[in-house]
Amino acid sequence: MARVRVAGFSVSLDGFGAGPEQSFENPLGKGGLDLHEWMFGTRMFRAMIGKDGGSGGVDDAYAQRSMEGFGAFILGRNMFGPIRGAWPDENWKGWWGSNPPYHAPTFVLTHHRRDPIEMEGGTTFIFVTAGLEAALEQAQAAAGSRDVKIGGGVATVRAYLGAGLIDELHFAFSPVVLGHGEAMFAGIDLPALGYRVTEHQATEHATHVVLRR
């Protein structure tokens, strides 16, 4: 049965899923890039950026799972880019260049209408102004029998959690403290929402925790 999942979502030890002050120079906020060090050396990530080599093992297995089995993705507006408010033009097409890593329909939550953007490699960005549930309905229709990934950022994951729409979450807790940023768990009662830890594995670079309802 198709599921709605969060996968490969990196979090600091003090609970932040992104650093403060996101900008063009700091897409993940100040210090946010450090959260993802566990993934950068894996075979999966190196293959994704067109390079050979990389490490196998537990981190690579979770990295692979974080992008496999999905027929559609959902992103928040901030995950797509640093531009706020109405779109000034059609030039910004995401952080990832001409061939984003999604290779599937990718629905972007926004308050401002924009026509879909077809990219290389099978990614099409579709901008949804009708809210969380409308985006999920469209994503599930596009995904068919495959899963839908809630790709972030923090506010988007929190919103879908609060709405009770996520079946499974994989967090990678990195050995990093940020002090400030976007808090992942503040005010969220995971047990009350029905989530339980179903697996956990620690490596030199991260502690991987999977929760399911």
C-alpha cells in the first residue's frame, strides 16, 4: 500500500532541521549544511551528483532509501528557493540546476500561482496554492502505487505531521548543535499522534531513527 513518508531528514542534536537565516548563500540556513554530512560521502549521494565512489554501509543504505520508491514529492516554498512573496519572474527554477534529483512530479506549496516547470530527468515542478491536502491528493494521484515523500523543509513536515497525514518518518540525527534555527519537534507530541520508534541504527556520522504509526 502506498505511504506518505519523510525520509533522510537531518536534524541536529538540539532538534533543529535547518539553520537560521536561509539565503541564496545559505540554502539550509547558517550551519544547516553540517546536518547532512552523514550523506555527502555515501555512494548514493556521489552517484546523484554524477561522481563515482563513496561509502557503503548503514549511512548509504538509509540514503538510498531516502530517494527510492517514491512516485511524487512535496516541497515547501522555502525548500524550492529563497524567493518570498509573488514570483518576480520565471527565472528561478530551484536550487538544483537543470536536472533536479527528484525525477518525478514534485509539488511545491505556495500562495502564489505559477505555471509548471518541466526539467531534465523527469522532474516537473507543479505549484499548488490550495493547501496541504490538495497537494497531497495531487501527489498521490501522480504517484499511483508508489509512495509520496514529504521532502521538507521543517515547516512543511510539521504541518503534515500536525494534520496526521504522514505514515513514516526517518530522521538522521547528526552530531551537530546549532543553537538556533527551525525547530523540528517543538510543540509536537509524537506518541499522542500515534508514532513509535520501529528501528534505529547509529554510525560514526549519524543516528538513524524510523518512526511509524
